Amino acid sequence: MRIDLNSDLGESFGRYQLGKDQQVIKLVTSVNVACGFHAGDPDVMAKTVAAAQNANIGIGAHPGYPDLQGFGRRQMKLKPLEVKHLIMYQVGALQAFTKDHKLHHVKPHGALYNMAAKDHVLALAICEGVQTVDPQLPIYGLAGSELIKAAQEIGLPYAQEVFGDRNYMPDGSLVPRSLKNAVITDPKLVAAHVLEMVKTQTVTAVDGTKVQLQPDTVCVHGDNQSALAIVEYLRQDLLHQNVILQKFKFVAAVK
């Protein structure tokens, strides 16, 4: 069994500090770096990319809605072309900080990610934005979502993502953060959650039903107050269960 362990990082900006990025980077196999719209700034982007390159892990762009105050977790209604340009702008910005302008993947953030999981038109706009920057640049999307279907539709490489620190609804979507049981903070519960998905390719939803999914990469949010403890415990537990941790290797999607 193999899995890519990723985390959303680089979400500090100015004098505002969030997360324990330098420690987490040493434990994961890929990172999603904020591009300045929902969080992050040029200095943080440069520092996070440099640390990830030194650790030889996958570097992904993490574009979101222009919403610093709401951390990109508030819904916005934009035209598809606006979304496409939003993606191109942020991916291109992070690309400039990487060696040879090479990124491993793109993963949308927050409300943009969750809305695209259900809205095919929005999902297509995101995928087209990525494809315009680089047709070989893969996208991470919620397993079984419209974002994955959109990538398949236009031939964009992709990885299906699952979440270790989030609970699931019966339809395979994430429990909204407005609900108390949305986030899992106990490292042992996160590890059990992830092992179920990796071993059985299913997840137990909050109502007890089993939802099928394909776990190519698993995310632990960097802004989770227990992120470092979770990643440390999860990494150790996965390795103990003989799960190989490595950044995801992509193949071209088939139209």
C-alpha cells in the first residue's frame, strides 16, 4: 500500500503566524502552499518552497478565493472565466519561486475546493486554469467529486484526495466546518480514519454508512491546532502498518 501524505502550509502572512510548517515539512511527502489570496505572502511563499525543496517533497500551489479575512472559507460567486484567471494568477505566482518553475500539483483551497466538489462548471474552470498554465500539471481533488470528473473530462492529470482530520457526509462530501463534528483533532482517531480509507477504500460517514472512495493522497490541515501531533502520529502509524509514504506519481488522464 502506498499513499501521499500532504498538508496545507505557507498560510502565514505579514506579522500573522499560523502553523508549524518547518516541523510538518519534515514529516509529509507533499505540501500545498498558499498563494497570497486566502493566506500567504511573497516572503512566506519563498520560505515555504525553499524548505520543501530542501526536504525533496512535492510542492503544490494552493489557490483560493481572494478572502484574507475569511481565510478563503467563505463562498464567492465568480464567473467561470474569472475563476480560470484566478487559478492562473496564483499558480503562476508560486511557480516563480520553484526551481525550473516546476510544480508537483495544484490543490484548490477552502470554499473554492468544496464548491468545485459539487459544481461541475466551477470545477471545469479550475481545471482549465491549471491546464492553461501547464497541461501536464496535475490537480488534487476530493475523491469522487466533480473536480475529479472535470479533470478526467479535459485530460488533466489528477489525484483523488481524502482527509485525515475531517469527517464525511453520506454523499462523500466533507462535513461543513459550521458543524461541531467537522474536524478531528485526536491523532489516534485520525490514524484510524486514514487506515480505514487506505486499507478498505471506504470511509465511515457520520451516519454510519460506508462511502467508497479512492485514496491517492491524504491531507492533514496545517492550521489544525493539533496538526504537528497528528502528522507525527499518523506517519508513525502508517509506517508501522507497512504503508509506503511517497509523493504521488502521476499518469496522464484519459479523455
